[in-house]
Amino acid sequence: MKSSKAEKYDHPGGKFRRAGPDSCSERELLAIIINNGTKNRSALQIATDLLDKFGTVYDLPGKRLRELMEIEGVGPVKATQIAAVFELTKRIIRHIEREN
């Protein structure tokens, strides 16, 4: 079910579920991957910091785990989650390219 644009969401995951993936910004999608923030920083704040440091999501693939962990709130687990999503994406693209 689509929601009105005026509706507010408590977190990006709720927006994704209620309004659909197309309603989410790259920052919100990255926050969903990050999942949890820290005591002082939300997943959305961490996602914002990642994009501020590295540019767009297109600039994130290939970053080393230690580079990602330079962002406050990104430890080994979150860095691994982020890197794994981009690795899966790369493999999906390779598979699609082989089929064409």
C-alpha cells in the first residue's frame, strides 16, 4: 500500500516497507543496510557521514574495510555488511552480463 508523501516515518526501513523502495533515497537505503546506529548516532547519520566522505553510493564499492571504519559508528561488522552488499551487487551484474 502506498502512503501519502506527507506521511512521516520513524526510520528508513518503515518508509521502505510502507511506501516502497523507490521512495527511499540512497542515504536511506544505506541506512537500512547499516541497520543499527550507536548510542549517539543513528544509522541515518552514519549513512550521511559515509556519503559525505566518499561521495555517492557509486563511490563506495571497492573501499577497504579500514576506510569504511574511519567513519564514527562503523566498526568491523558494519563495514563488512556494507562491503558484502556491494560484492553481491557486483556478482549479480556479472551474472546478468553473461546472460546477455
